[in-house]
Amino acid sequence: MNSDALKNRGLAILGLTLAFAAGTQLEKITSPASGTTAEEDRRALRIADRADSQSTSGDNSSASSNLGDRKGGSASSLGNLFSSSTLSGSGLEALAREALSDPNPVKRRLAFARLLEGLTPENSLEMRNQLEALGADRQNWQEFHYAWGAIAGKAAFTDALASGKHDLEALVSGWAAVDPAGAIGILADLPEELQGQKERLENGIVSGLADRNPEEAVAYIGTLIEGGRENAFRLMGIVANEVLRGGDTAGAATWAASLIDGPLKGEAMQEVASRYARTDPEAASSWIEPFAADEFAADAVREVGRNWAEKEPLAAVTWLDNLPEGPGQNSGLNSAFGDWEDKDPVAAGEYLLTMAGSPKRDSAVSGFARGFAWQEPETAIAWAQDISDPGLRTQTLQQVGEAFFRRQPDEARAWLPESGLSPAMQQQVLTSRNRRRR
């Protein structure tokens, strides 16, 4: 890159900064930060079990100790939870009506919890009929089926299947939390009409096992992988979320780091990394750094860098820049610069100019250019053309071109014939409006 080009780029970035000050920056569509999810809400019943486990475990600083304390705990806790009272007839109907119809949302939630506390194998069908009659929503049905599976296992599965109105994934999740062998065994004898739902049922079993004991869930995922389910390693995200919910983030990080190296460990680390970096990025960076050169940890490194960069981009980029070379560093820099250009494009551009040519610089420039394209596409194109790797340069130019076309379609059409992109890639740019923005 010659000195004139550097100056021109610096001026272009400075011009954009002035535009920012004038209030003309366009907002980019980003994914919402993960936190409490619908999945967490629908599993609210499990909190009681986990609280019981924590109250008996005392110090939660040791992940292995926590996991050991949870082993087998769900069976007894769930058994107590769903047999504490007896409901039937008008009493059941009145409580169900309060749980689903009371105008006060807190009262509805508390009443629904009491309703499930009174669930028994004997009144389960009556309760299900009341829920149906009163218009239970999806979350109500999921929690009911989880509880039903926990107290009635195979009988609940058979009845739910016969009714034609069922959430079998939630049901087998509750079943697996109490009787893993029984829940797993049902998969070997699924009726023909359920063969297409086998993977969803396996997901439910992993969720229930993770509630009961994460070690059992990890072992079960291993058997799925051995059985040929190629995407089973992604189920580690369910297990990691349960571990995070059951203890402190540092303890979950210790648990993830203790797993056997490989894709399962990488998936668990990625899930933990996102949460850890949002609460304590420096501690998260120290935790993941020993694994930075390992391919399985690349996504976790990226998550730490990305979340840290949202708050302190220079600190995050400096940390990533000094990691061992590898996919984690490249992916992390790509993501971090995609955030930094939002907050301070001048500082981000100046940092890029100090980096020597290398794969990590190419990744950083790509992330910067793809993000910058939504603000100043012509400048982003200039940056993308400076990427040394031909494949990454072409890919980045296409992505920048898509942003250019969505912002300034006429100007983008004029640029495309000179872009160096293949006819097929040019066509993808022209059809990008039909696809979701990055």
C-alpha cells in the first residue's frame, strides 16, 4: 500500500467521523445479547431442583463438586415436587382457571406452579383437559408435559401420543431427568409416525439429562456421535447452559475446560465464553488463552473477543493481536474489528495501518470492511481490496458489495463491472436484497 493510498484512506475515514458527529450514521442490525430466553422460562420448574442442590453443596467454587452434588438429585426433587398435594374436580378447575385467566400475571404464574405441584399420574388427563379447555399457551404446555413426563414416564408418553396433542420433546426431557434409561429406551421402539422426530426427542433427553447431571448428558451426546448423528456436538450448548444456570460463570468455565479436547469441548466453551466475557472479559480472556491455538476453541476465542470489543475494543484487539496465530485469533480479530468500526472507525483504521501483512491482518481488515460498508461503502471497498488472501478478498468484496447495493443501488450497479467479482458473484450482489442483512 503506497503512502498516497494511506492518506486517502485516512481522509475518507476522517470524513466519515465528521458525518457521525452530524448524526448521519446508519444503525446496523445486530443480534440481541443472549440472556434470559424463552427456553429458560419454560424450564422454570427445574430451578427448584437446582436451588435444592446448591443449598446442600455449600461452596460453589468447584465445578466438579457442584456437578457431583447434582447427580441423581432431580429424581428425588421432582418426585417430591409433583406429589405434594392432590387436585381433582372443582378444585383443579378453579386453580387451572386462575393459572390461565387471572388478569394478574404474577398470580397466574404462581397458580400454575401450584397446579403442577398437584399433578399426579391419576389426575394428569383431567388436568390436561382443563388446560386445553382454557386455552393454555405454548409455554404452559411445555411445562405441563415436562412435569407429566417426570411423574409418569412411559404412561405419559403413550397417553400424549394417543391424544395427538402433545409436546413430546418436553415430555421426554422431564422423563429423562428422573428415569434416563426409560426415556432413552423409548427411542429404540419409536412408532413409524415419530421417526422423523427422533432428533428432537434426543434433544429433549439431553436437556433432561443435563438437568439431572451434566456428565450423563455429555456421555449420552458421545453415544449419539458414535451412532452417526453428525450435528450432535451442538447439543453441548444445552448442557453448558444448564451448567451456567446451576452455578457461577467461573465454575462453568472450569467445567468446560475440564472436558476432553475436541468438538464437544469447543461447543461448551463457546457457550460459556459468551456469558463469561459479558460479565468479566479479562477473566474470560485469561481462561481461554491457554486454548487459543487449538482449533476446537476458535469459536470461544471469537466470542470472548467480540463481547470484550463491544465495551473496550482497543483492549480486546490488543489481546487478540498477541495470541498465538491460528483460527481463533483470526476469527476474533474479524469480529472485534466489526464492532470497533461502529464505535471509533478512525481508531480502528489507524490500528489496521500499524499491522504488518499477515493472515490475522487480512481477517481484521475483512471484519472492518464488512462493517464499514454500511456507513461508507466506497471506503470499505478500498480496504477490502487491500486484503492479501485472494479468496478472502473476493468474499469480502462481495459482502461489501451487497451492503453497497442495499444502500446505493445505482452506484453499486455502476461499480460491479469493475469490481473484479465473477458474473455469478455480481448476480448474488444484485439479489442480496432478498436475503437477510448480515
